[in-house]
Amino acid sequence: MDATTTTPTPTAAPTSARRIFGLTVTPLTARRFANFRANKRGYWSMWIFVTLFFLSLFAEFIANDKPLIVRFDGAFYAPIFTAHPETAFGGDFETEADYTDPFLIELIEEKGWMLMPLIPYSFDTPVTDLPTPAPSPPTFKNWLGTDDQARDVTARLIYGFRISVLFGMTLTVLASIVGVIAGAVQGYYGGWVDLGFQRFIEVWEGMPFLFVLLIVASLFVPGFWTLLFIMLLFSWTGLVGVVRAEFLRARNFDYVRAARALGLGNRLIMFRHVLPNAMVATITFLPFTLVGGLTALTGLDFLGLGLPPGSPSLGELLKQAKENFTAEWLTFAAVFSITVMLMLVVFVGEAVRDAFDPRKQISGDAG
């Protein structure tokens, strides 16, 4: 009897995980990333925003009135990291060296050299060699001109963008943590807990935020952390409704009942089993929460209730544009920078929304 052997045709094993950027992810995560990437407008907006923010983190290396490196008499100095007295370079004073002083520049160049940043001005450096009284129009030295206090607009724009994004991101993270916990407690327990919390939120949201800020500003000068704390007091309620609805919907699902039957505690069920499902709706709101934080800081600075005077701020730049109508470069810098920043974040938010939408199918260009 002839026996015939057949070689089984190899079939592709079902893929339970995929790799993106070297990381192993589930098929659901891979589908969400594909949907996000399919939205070209949001995908490239994310990369542009991340690049701008990353560069702004190194603002001291891009715009500064201190050299990056100084070589003097055979030794190297890093003024950005360490303050050096003028006597270290042959000067007469023990105070910190002023690297914009022509006399000190001449002393350094006699026995060495110094490497200045691309923009040789910090956010508070007064420009002394202006061709016209401040505010002065753009030149090759001052790319976006100067403001009415003779400070370089480009340098202030870089520093102001960094502090605005850091403020918005910090506020978004803290407000999301508080809002998610509050919404989870409301939705999971329901009943009188939910009812009492809802009445409290209604009263809390009715408090006049601007009046509270005016009272605080009259007591002491608001700073970064002071403003962040005040904004947090009134920003955490934004996500409560979304999380509460998800927990109300999921608390009677079979897997939650099974977890209770197995003896798991309420805290473990809330944050291990129910919260991951609620986070889908929460994450889609985060970019828009960030937009709210950015516009809030900009508005407060514009009204003079934000950061201390002299701080680099997009709102303060917008205020200067309002007060100096003839300096059109101030208007362009303020409006263009704020518009681009908010537009990029909104486009990213739209892409994130598409990524977590279960009805969204992968299609070439969603933008």
C-alpha cells in the first residue's frame, strides 16, 4: 500500500500582539494607533507640537544673554550652569559677569573666545542698541522686534510658550486625577453619595472664579504654583460627569458582580476593573482640557491677574499688542503663536477622539 505524505500548508498563527515603535501592544491598541495615524492632520500636529515643546525645554540654550561656553586663558567656563564673577575674566568687580558688556567681551576675546546662543537675549534682557525707540520693528538681530520695554520678542515667545504648556499640562494632569477619583466614587456608589456629590458640584461650579482670584491677588502676588492651585480648585469638575456616567453604566455589569462575588474590595474593583473602561472616554477629553488650561493662563495674564510682572507670557505679549497698535509685529507674534498652539492641540484632540472611537474604521486620510 502506497503511503502518501502530505506536507501541511503553513498558516499564519493568529496574532495576539503587535509591535509599534519596538513595543508589544494588543490588537486593540494597534487599531487605535492606526486610527490616530490615519488622521494626518492630528498625527502631524502632534509631532509639530511635541517638537516645539521639546525645543522650548532648552530655551536657555537657544535664547540667553549668557554664553554657552567660554574659553579664557586655557580654561573652559559654562556660564549657563554656573555664575562667574567678572574678576574671573580679568575684570574689576566681584559681581556676576555681564557678558553683554563690550568691555568684558573685549577682555575675553583677548585671551580666548565665547560661544553665544542662537538668540543672544533672554526673556528679560533689555536691548540697548535699538535703531528706533522701543517697541522697535524686526531686524536681523531681533527677528520679531522688541516690546515696549526693549525686550526681544522672540526670546519672550520661546519662554512664554514653555511656561504656558507646562502650566496647561500640569493643570490637566492634576485636574484629571481629582476629577477621575471624584467621578469614580460618585458613579460606583451611587445613591445618596452620588446625589450629595452632584449638589456640591453644582454649588461649587456656581462660585465666581474671577472674584476669588481678585481676592487672592489682593493678598499676595500670584505665582505659577498659586495660579495652578486656584485653577485646580475650579477645573477638576470638568471630567467628573464623564467618569461618573461610565461608572454608573458599568457598576452592574457581570464582571463587576463576579468580582464582588469573589470577595474583591470596592477600591480594587473600581480602579482595576471599572476604571480602565472609563479611561477611554476620559483620554479623549484630555487634549481639550489642556486647551482650557492654556487659554485660562493666557486670559489671566492678559487681564494682569496671572504671572508676576516681567514673566514671559503669551497673555502679556497679547496685552502689549493691544496697547501698541502701531507695533503690528507684536500683534502678529501674539496672535499667530497663540493660534498655532491652540490649533495644534485641538487637531491632536480630534485625532485622539478618532483613535478611541469604536465605530471609526481605518481609512487613508481622516484629516
